[in-house]
Amino acid sequence: MDMSKYKAMFLTEAREHLQKMAALLVEVERDPQNRGGIDALFREAHSIKGMAASMGYQQTADLAHHLEDSLDLFRQQGEITPEAIDRLLAGADLIESLLADIDAGREERNVASFCSGEFSVKEISELPPTEAGSVPEELTLQISLQLHDKVASPAARLLVIAKQLTKFGNVLSCEPSEEQILRGGNVRQLVVIIQTRLSETEIKSSFADYSEVSRLDIETPQPKSEVTSIAGGATVRVGTDLLDRFISLTGELITNRYMLQSAAGDKDWDSLKDGLGRLGRLVKDLHHQVLQVRMMPIDTVTGRLPRLVRDLARRSAKDVRLELEGTGIELDRAILEELADPLIHMVRNAIDHGIDKQGTITVRAWRQRDQVMLQVADNGRGMDPALLRRSAVEKGLIGPGQAEVMRDYDALQLVCLPGFSTASQLTATSGRGVGMDVVKAAVEKLGGVLNIDAAPGRGTRFTLKLPLSVAIIKVLLLNVANKQVALPITRVLQTIEVERNQIQASGKQRVFSFNEELLPLVSLRKILALAMPKAVERVAVVITEVLGRKIGLVVDDFAGQSEVFVQALPSPIDRLRGLSGGTILGDGRIVFILDIQGLLERKR
Amino acid sequence: MALLLPFMLGDERYGLKLTDIQEVIEEAVPHYLPAAPAEIIAAVNVHGRILPVLDLPLFLGFPPANLSDRMIVLAQRDFPMVLAVDQLEPLLSVDLEQTILTQSDAPQDCISGVLNWQGQMISLLDLEQLHKAVQENCFVPGGGHGSARTDRR
């Protein structure tokens, strides 16, 4: 069975369950008798076990099973011990490492020693006698069987077999499930993953009496060490309501197509115009819906904070509460990915340098028109602009004159200078300033703004003003006269190299043959009024379309493709014809995105 | 009293109030800005924002300048512009009320007044006028790049 295409989905889901587990554990730690919390923890562990087992990730399944067992015990006791929380968190960390193994296509690390470890002397005495030590001896087997074609009421037979299998051991997964079998229909196949002490031969022999079974395969599902990685990597889960909207939109587009076809056939220009108008609206709607698919709630990045805060607070012997607000607000996934690290930096800073002994960190998100505000606030000791100024001067980051005239707002921004830190002593996890330049760079790369608001003794607030979705487009970078510009990849039909002798003159216009079509050659240097180059043997040409007509755009050479965040240009350069935006590349360089049509129209 | 940042355009001394300035970029790295009028010579990355650079000597009709790589980022929200000038000078603390000699009535000069500071003449740059002049002369719809330069060559 080829599981590789499900691997990405499994990893995404398992990580989500893990994150929920970590958050729940932190919650339960504060309130050890939280029944609902313990129940929820049990369900998370159970889900991971089932998923891992059905994928054949034995160690992950074993470990999740082990955690599930101990949680079941606490569920019965109605209380969870602080030591157990630590051990459960350690278990969650170990699952995380296992997922990393799976992700990298490595063999899963062995978890038997962790699983045979004791929860604590008190609990172990209460553990059912069969549990400890026996787990490693069990084998996980995948049993696939097929019924003969002629068997009457196959569903009923399968159900009997499925029931029988549960007597052999612990059924981790059953495909189709019992409910699915009960719904009836022509089901003739059953795949069961089972944890059992029986050997393959024992199982096979016990099936000898089942004449309706035509084929029986038993194998040990081994973690596959395939190196295949799914192109593109990330998977997205889409709500069914959104899918329904796609389907209904597709339906409308099909209707629209027929309408346009018949209007064109009848030469009915009014209907054609109506139809085109409708097509425009449908395409716009489709674009909007597709962007929706990219939206994810902020808790996909704040989900790991409770655990982080707990661990950091404990390490620094501080009592820190974390409050999360508005984490259901959605942002483009590309923005969220960029935010994960900055968020951790800010929370770490708050614990290390903001909060003295006891305090609260609030991570809050809210919408403000078409922007999302994300704030990390602490009620700690705050920052003193005067101190920041002095410190920056001492470090030689700014001159004394500069410091004197610097407004408080700007002084607070000094913490974002690389190499700036107000902490007299840096901790292992962070130094205020060490990460803030990274935070600022990340926010600005997204076209956002970082505001810092602090006063001595009144806490610190970092507020990120973020665009709801960024225009991320793929561009082709072009070199022309030692300068770089970009073209949206959607505007590029093809890139080719044309030999000098393939270029002909047609009046004043130079043309060349492309797919048996004569295309005019237009020099980008000429359009941009740059110095013309010396004659070369072959020229790099981008085939693009201007006013529905193909042209060959001559450039010096291609500098590769890149995915970029497009920034809207500020006034007045937003009025320049021929530019559709600008972007800042990873190395800080600014590259403008050309609108060839606009450039050519400008020339006329 | 107000703080004034003096700078040179050709051999004339100009000044901007510090409150009009967001910051001075010490070593500005100019990037190519295509399709721009001649006076808008580049774009710079100011904390992740893309801002255009105005060649102020060129725009105001001074002879070709040896531009400094220290550039002035204006604080105006509606005029996000970086000014390239010949040379920046140390900040001055001046009493604007006392030192203004003339109120200019020629708006195309982009000067709001001239002040005398210890015998030196400093022309105060009028950003409102400059903004208007840039809009009118560099960004006319249709793209004509005329200039309102009063020729000082």
C-alpha cells in the first residue's frame, strides 16, 4: 500500500493533536481535577494512536497507546499528579521527535525504554498487571483479507470476522469500520491493524475454517524509509462548506459558458455582453474563495504558546500566566508561517526581561478594517526610553546628538537594532534585542508594521499591524543593464534564447520566428531608456503578451524565479505607469515589478 | 527654539526643521526605480518600506551635484519621500521667530523663508510647496517630465 501521499496529512493532523495535548496538559496542571481536560487528553492520545497505527508508524502508535493507558488511569482516579504532567509532556515531546523522524523519512526511534519506564511508584502499583512490560512483546500486524465473489451477504460475514479479530488482540484500526460495514453494500475487503501476541501462523490457522475468505495477507507494517517527499510539501484542509461553494461556482461557470456559446452563435451582442459581465463577477468570486482557502486561524501559531510559557516560566522560576484572545481570527497561511518565530521571540522576551517574578502575558488578536492586529503584552517592568537612549549611545549605535533629539517612540524602536540589548545579563533563551531585529524584519517583510509601547513599570506592548492577506506572487527576475527588475510569472509565456541570425528586420521593427509566428522584438533596455548593449551572438527573450499580442522582450539575462510579497507603492510613485508594485528580496534589495503594457503605453 | 538640520545644495545652505524629518539614513543603498522621472533617482529600503529618492539639487535646478549617501527621510505621512542632498551639516538650534529675514512670496522656490544664523543665510525648505511641485512636475498624468526649475546654472 502506498502511504506516502497520506504522510503529509498524517503529520499535519498528528501535530495538531499534539499541540492540543500540550495546551491541555498546561491547563490540567493548573487544575489537576479538571475532568473534562483529562477526558480531552485521553481522546487526543487515542486519536494519535489510531492515526499512527493505520499508517504503520509502530513506535508512534506504541507511545501514544502508552500515554493513552496512563491517561485512562488518571481518568479513573479523577486527578492527575504533577509528576505525571511532566512525564506526559516528555511523552508528547518524544512523539514530536518521532514525527520528525517520519517527516525526514528516517526509521522511527525506539520508544520501548520510555514506555517501560514507570509513571511513578504510586501509580505503577495501581496499574493493571498486564500493562507494564508486556507491550514490547506484542506485535502490530496488518491483516488484509478478501471474501470470495460468490459469498452471500458479505457485509454480515465481514462483521463476524471483524468481531472475531478483536479477540486476537487490540484492534488499532479497521478499514472499513464497523459502522461502514453495517451500512451494508458490496464490501468484500477488510484491512485490520491489530496489536497481538499471536503469531502470523496462529492467526492464519484460526482462519482455516472460514471458507468464505479467498485471500488472507498478514504483514508487519514497517515504517517505510522512502525518501519521497511530496512536491510542494504543505497540505491544506478545506472546510466542506467552502468546497460546496467551489462546486456551485463551477456549476455557474459552466452555465455561463453555455450562455456565452449560444449568444456567440446567435450573434446576440447584448447577451454576450451580459454573459461576459457575469463571467467577470464569477471569476472575481472564485479568486476570493481561493484566497479563503489560504486563510488559517491564528491559533495555528499560538497553539504552542501555553506549553512554551509553562516551560520557560518554570525554568526561570517565575509565575507567568498566559492569556490568549481572538485566536480564531484568520490570516493568510504565508503570514502565519512567518509569524511563528517572531511570536515565540516576543513571548520569550516578556518572560525573560519583562516579568519580574509574577505576571501575565496577553497575546491578543483583533481585526481593524482590512488589517489584523496581533499584540503581545506583558504587565512587567516595561522599558525606559531614557535608558535605551543612553545604552544605544554607549554601544555606539547612535550618536549623542541623535539620542538627544530622538522621540520616545523612536527610542523604544532601538531595541530592534541588531546587537542591542537592555538586559544586563542575557539568558540562554533570549536577550531583549537579540530577537527583536528578527521580529521587526519579519513583520516588515510582510508589509506590516511593528509598534512598541512601553513605560517604566507599566509593562511592554508589541503590536504587529499585519495585512490580512499578502499578495504573494511568483516572479521572473530579469537582469537588464546591471539592474534587476521582475515580471509576474503569469505574464511570462516562455523564456527562450534567440540566435542573432534568427532575427530579421521588418521595416524599422526587428522580428523573429517563434512557433511559425513572426513576433516583434522589443528591447527592455530601450523601453526603460537605459544604455543600449553591444551586439551579442544570442539574446535572452521573454515571450509575453501585450494587448493580446505576443511580443519578444529582449533582456540581458534571466536571474531566476522567486516567490515575493508585493508591496503597494507609496504616493507619488504609485502613479508611475509601468510599475505594478515593488518587493524587497531576502537580501534587502528592492526590485520593482514591471507592467510591460503600461510601460509601452507610456511611451506613446 | 527649534532644531534645524542644515544641508548644502550647490553652494547654498538650506534647512529643514527636525520635526519634519523622520530620520537620516547614514549609508543609503539606492536601488533601481524603473520608469521614473529623472528627478526621482532611486528607491531605498527604509525599515522594509519602499521609498522613492528625490534628487533635490536637480529638482531645484542646481548644477549636477555630488550627492551624499546620507539621505533625509521626511516625516510627512502624505509625502513619503527621501531627499538626496549634497552634504548634511550638524544640527543647529535656532530661534525661528527671531531669525527669519524674509518671507518668500515666490512659491516655485519651495522656500518658506530665509533666516540669518550667525551671518549665514539658510533657506527654509517648504515641504508643502515641494510636495506640490513634485506632484505637478514629475507626475503629470501622461508622463511629461517638465520642470519648474529656476535655472541657477
